[in-house]
Amino acid sequence: MLHGYPRPGVLTLFCAVLLLSPVLGTGQTTRPADSPQAATRRGQLGTPEVIPTISWKDAGVFLGKEVFIVGKVVRTSRSKTGHVFLNFDPDYRHTTTVFIRRENAGNFPRPPQKEYLNKVVKVRGFVYQMNGQPNVALAGPERITILPDDTPSPPPVNRPSTPTTPPVTGDTITVGSYNVLNLFDAVDDPYTADETTQPKPPSELEALAQSMRALNADVLALVEVENRGVLQQFVDLYLSDMGYQVVLFEGNDTRGIDVAVLSRLPVGPVTSYRHLRFPDTEGRPTRFQRDLLQVRIEPPEGQSFDLFVVHFKSKGGEDEGGLAVRLAEARQVRAILDARLNANSEAAFLVAGDFNDTIDSRPLQALIGTGPTALTTFIDDLPAGNRVTYNQPPHRSMIDFILASPAMARRYVPGSYSVPRDGSPEVSGSDHNPVLARFRIK
């Protein structure tokens, strides 16, 4: 377990999940009924149930996404070099094409240009663009199914060209930090030990989505995400109208958990420190157990700032468990921040995430620092009874924070620091409470 704290058992029972209901007080609405996700069955992330089934005519709406495309193959061809093309319209140069490379054509028991001609098929693949038109590459027969001739075409979809969430306007933005508790899919990653963690159940995915909608953060630092694909699919299925782009680099954790950022503000340069080597408390070389992710946020009409996302090592259920590792990582983050501040005392940045330690701990105090370059914590803005972010007994405590550089602290909106939810995996989809703060950008 990541924190070493008792957690409720993770449910693995598949269940149908209802569409999101409105969240009071957030100004958000349910997902538009005609969105591509509306007809998608909610299963565990990474399973066929959550992949949209669409008409070939709508493939261009899903560039970069995995889909099931349904249509009747009315034209096929094989190039002189051996590539095979399946087309759903005689106007093959301007419509969706299924492309089979010559080296994959032999994977089919019969020539695919003959096998699928005049057949209604269902093809699974990622949509990409070639010569301005949507294509899907097909490597073998396991990803194409012949359907009955009378199979109806999937209903048309209409993805909004812009998010339904209002764009960021005004002088302030909301920044959040949230440990989302094992946002894992049902697909085995052979390069990590992800099989030791159950995929997040649909009920928790729905609860997490509602919690994140209620936050309505413009920029949200996330912790415990398995990979970029999982997060992108979660956003596509549950938060497609919120305008979020996904920022995630694979980190060092052997279980596969990463830190990430969702932003509906433009993103500039992104830096991962996962390969950085630095001395531990005994002078031996080490590295970040997960990563230190640095993301430049660039408001169109405001001042840019950097968001650093951390996830320090857990205590493993012991009072001082993992202290040396957390302390070494905190000191290294502080060294990186000091280099920024030494180069520019007005450098604007935030440090957010799961620090796995309390504000008075040695690692947090080393990171916060002292004197004119000390980071601001804003914790005094919280009532004494509302300082819990890890919300599972008996270890209820505040271990998630948003810290600010001196210049960024001057942009802070007084009284806006909050811990807005106190739930459980069943209620909010996580065993952590998020943290929110508002900052002026103009």
C-alpha cells in the first residue's frame, strides 16, 4: 500500500455506472447527451466496454483515440508494394480508410482485400490522420469482426468543438492537488508491477469524476495515476466537456504510479526529473522514487507560472518510515527551487502533490526553507478542524499541500486555501481529500 495505512478493500465487481448528475454550486452540467461518450458503456478503464463504437463517418472526430469503427466495406485495393486498403465509401481519397501494411497482410488466413469486401465489419484501432483523412491501421484478424449485413450503423456523434465548461476568464484561477487513489486500468503493463494493483472500479471512477467536477479546478495536480493512457481515457469518458489537456511522463515507480497535471490553460515547456541523480542522506546516489514533474502554465492574458508536482515516499505504516528517502527528495526539490530563485528572485511557481508527511516534519521543513526565499504554506487559512487530506483512520492527517514561491504567494487570493471534501473511496473515489487555492494571474 502506498501510504501503509489501512484502506478499504478495492471492489472488483463490474457494475453499470449512470451518467453524471449535476454537481450543485459548481456551475457544471452533465455531459452533453450527444457527446461521443454518451453511448459508451462504462466499464473498467482499458476494457472494450469503455471504447466508443462509432460509424466510419465519425472517425475524424476521434483522432488519436481508440475506437470501434463500424461500416460496410465497399471498396478494397492492394498497392504494388503490397499494402491493403479497405474503404467504406467509393470516394476513398477523402473518407475513412482501414490500412493493412504489406508485412501484416500475411497475418490473415485469406487475403483481406477479398475477405472483407462487401461485408459489414467492426474494426478496433487508433484513429490517425493521413493526407488529411482519418485512417485506422489493422495488424491482424483479431481486431476486425464481420457483422450481419443488417447491422444498423451507430448513431452519429457530435463532439463539441469547444468545451462546455466556461473558459477561464477574469483575474484569478483555481489550482488544485489531488491523490486519486490508484487510477489503474484493467490492462497488464509488462514493464511494471501493475498486476499487484486492482483496476479502479467503475463506481469509484464515477465518484472520482463527480469529485473532480465539483472542484472545477483550472489546473489540477494529480498523484497515483498509472499512465498517460489511463488518465486520457478517464478524461475522455468522464470529463470531456471540461477542456482538460493531460500532462504526464512515466516515472520511476516500479508499480507504475505517476504524477500528472490536468490543465485547461495552455501548457508550455514540461520537464521530468525522473533521471536526475542526487545524494541521499548518507551521500549515496539516489533518484526520485516517482518523479518531480515541472509544468509551465501559460494563461493567455496573464502571467505564466510553473507547477511542480511531487509524490514523496510513504511511511509504510511506521511513524518515521521512509524518512531518509523523503528527506533526500525534499532537499533535492529545494535545491532545484533555490536554483530558480537564485537566477530570478521573482520566479513564480507552486509545489503541489502528496508529500506523505505533515507540515512540521523534517522533509517539509527542508522543502519550505527559511528566510526571504521560504515557500508559503497557507495552512493558517484552514480552520483547525479542517486540516485532513489523508482521510482514513487511524492516520487522518494533512499530507497534501500547495506551496508557493514568494512571488506566487503575492498572487494568492486570501482565504481561498481549502480542503473541500471529506470522503472515502466509495464516496469520492479516493482516500485523500483534495486541496484548492486561488491565485491572481493578471
